[in-house]
Amino acid sequence: MVGSLEFIKSATGSSVSSFSITDCFTDKYDVYKVVADDIVTSTEAFLELRFINSSGTIITTSDYDFADLFLKANTTFVERKVTNDDSIFDFNLSIGSVSGGAGNTIAYIFNPTNASSYTFLTFQAGSVYDDSGTFGFGQKGIGVLKQASDITGLHFLTNTGTVTSTISVYGVK
Amino acid sequence: MAGSLIEISSNTLGSDTSSVTLTGIDSTFDVYKFTLNNVIPDTADADLQFRFTESGSPNTTSNYDNAYKSLRSDTTFSNSSATNNDKINLTGSMENDSNTGGQNSILYVFNANNSSEFTFATLENVFLAEDGTMLGNQGGFVLTQTTTVDGGQFFFDSGNIRSGARFVLYGLRK
């Protein structure tokens, strides 16, 4: 029996400040799963997400909203919410420079190639962060690009330092 | 290699429709998954709601409990919970603009076809309110009845689901 979760492509960044996964979204699917595991950063860093449109342009306009809950193992949970940002800033946070440190995010992307719809995502993560010690935490989040654009790719960038990771995209048929 | 996420049934609406029912849950799998995308009401401020089905008919008993953390981009998050409801609210009030994509959800359903256990589900979704605010729920719900569930029904508390909405039911291979 043919399955309905189909691997599309992956991309690897090795000690880079940004990298892209181009042409991973098509009209074949409406829902995509993005798996970003073993995100190793050179210092504690956010891994931000931007979308790439069908012209190949990385969208840097302030049309991103996101909201996420940091479920911290060592202290009070933290709410984060931003409107009109130029990226999904909180796609992942981790301190990958410590031994065993890494970030891991699973996201679902909805309607990216539908030029009559905004592009939405939900995401969750399990990572470690620095709070006078290294502690585990989870993230539960949502986001939207408030542009009715034909989105065909993903662009990842750090807010500081570099990242090494392989990120994969699957279609949910 | 064969895949492990198996499509059971789906419905992409060709016209505005009052409700969508997807069935096909049986003993083949233990875990099922619904995906919803581009689900938009034709009436402003409608809430998307859900019931499990038994033999294709919705279970309308007051045996649904839910608890969510409701995330939003504009202000403090809130807790959303209820017990002994006759349905599940998957969203709060939604906007009805057909150009913004409405509501998108992932649900996992557990033990549905096991008549000796309750039926559980996890939910994550994202949607827009009438004023354009982004919101989403992260949490779970349960039907506190030991019944044999075979699917689910989606509907708004007022008006119809707009054409173009897509609903899919998958099974996760054991």
C-alpha cells in the first residue's frame, strides 16, 4: 500500500549563517511536514524561518506573525508573540555548542502554493537552552505569513553565529 | 518501501457545505490522523466544531472534555477547557474572508475503534479571527465513553464551510 507521507527533499547547512530549501512546495500537496532535527548552533541562537516565493525571492517584508509557548524544564513557562516581524523568529532556539546540545523542530506548513491564501504553520520543538546552566525545554507554536503568495521554498537563518543541520520536507498527500 | 501514513478517506469541498463527515476508522490501525486545511466559514465569527461518529452518525452525548492552551499573536495566551460538552470546539471565532485561508489543523486520534477504552485526540491548529489576529489551540480532548468510533464530523456553529476546504483521514500503520 502506498503511503501518504512522501519525502520531497532535504538541504544541509554546515556552519553557515543561513541556507535554503528551494522548490520543495508544489501544487501536489496542501499540507507539508518539515523535520529539522539535530540543529547544532555555534552559540545559543534562534533559527529563524522565512519563506521563498515562486520568483525565488526570500520574503523579508514584515508580514510574519507568530506565537509560541516555551515550556521550560527549570522555570516558569514563557509566552512569546510577535506581529509584523520579518521572519518566524522562534522556529527553533538551542544552544548547540555544549556537548550533546541540539535543537529539534517539527512543523506543518499549510497552503503554501495557494496564491489565494495566506501560508500558515504550526510547530513544536524540543531543545536545550542556557539559563545559568543547560536546561531542556519544549515549544508549541503557530505562525502565518500574511501574504497571499505562491510559496515554493524555505529559508533558514540564525540570529547570531552559525548553524549545522539537515532539514527535510515531506508532502502529506 | 511502502509508507506508513495511509489515506483512508478525504473530502475537498466543491461547494459550500454545512458539515463534513469522514469515516473509515476501524481495527486496522490504533492511531488515526486528520488533516484540515483551508477551512473557512461563510459566516463571520463562526466556531469550527467536531464530534466523533459511530456507524457514520455523530455522537451528540454530553461526554466530551477538552483542554487547550490558546496561543495568539496579540496578547496573553489563555487556557480553554470544558467538560461534559456535546461537541468539541476546535477553534474560537473565525473570520470568513475567503482570501486568507481560514483554519488549518492536525489531529491525532487514539483508541477510537476500541470499545473498551475512551477515544482520545490531540489537536494543533492555526487560524485567523475576524480582525485578522492569528490564533491557535494546542491541546487535547476525549470522548469519555467506551464506544466504537468510526470517524468524525466537522461543522461550524453557524453557516457553512466554504468551498475549497480539504479534510483527510489517515491511518498510521502498526
